[in-house]
Amino acid sequence: MGILLVDGCEARVRRRHLTARLRIWLERGELPGGRGFWLRDAATGDALSWDDARLAAGGARVLPVAGASYRIDDLQDEAFTPGKPLEIVPEPENEHDPNALAIWDAARRLQAGYVPAELARELVPPLQAVSLWEWREGDRRVGLRVLVASPEVWIGTPRA
């Protein structure tokens, strides 16, 4: 507790303990066969690898889209371009996995696939998601990685 003077009178004020909020910048990147965004810690400027422990500790994960190979035609849509927001939709009625989390475009028109089953059990909706990296063969998108995070995580969207 702290003491605050208000109009000359003492008032006791309970101090709020603030935890450091994970803040992530998206920084454009490209490799042979893929392109999208690298991650950077907005607080320190440090580069973050996709499996950096600070991501998981802060409520974020980078993961591949499972089942994308069954939806190659849908993956070609502009809605899955790296940097675009996505929707994570729980499927509790899914007959194969009641923990299934589907990955859709922001308008929920097209499904890219699923959060891998072993990771879906660990994630708790609501979640925010961004298309992070696309794997390409020629002029076609053949795979996708996404950044999935709790709503408390700040994700700096890329500039146009």
C-alpha cells in the first residue's frame, strides 16, 4: 500500500502490480522458398526466434498450419498473405478432436487448416492470430506458419 495526499488528506492507495506485456514487431523477411515476417521484441529490439521461450512465457506461439496441404486452393487467397489477421475457431464438436482449433481467414470464408493437435490442447481461446510466413513452390503458397497469441499480447502490424 502507498499513501497519497488528496486535498491535504491522507488516502491509502493499493499499488497495482503490472506485469510486462509481450510486444512483438513484425519485420519483413525472405528466404529461398519462403517469405513473410521475422519477429522482434518491441521492448528491447531483440530478434525473437520462432521457438523463443519469451514468446511462450508471454502468451504467444509460432506454429505451422496442420492440414494445409488439403486446402492448397484456399491457401492461394489474398486473405492468407503474411501479415493478414486470422481467426482461431474452437471446434468442440469435432469428432476427431474436441480440442481442435481451426484456422480461418479474418472473414471466416476460407479455412487454412488447424492448429497442430498437440499444441491445441495447450492454447486457451480467445486467441488472436496473424499469418506470419508462407512457403512457396513457384507462384503457389504451399504452407503457412501463423503467430497465435492471447489477446494481451501486442502485435505490431506491418506498414504497407
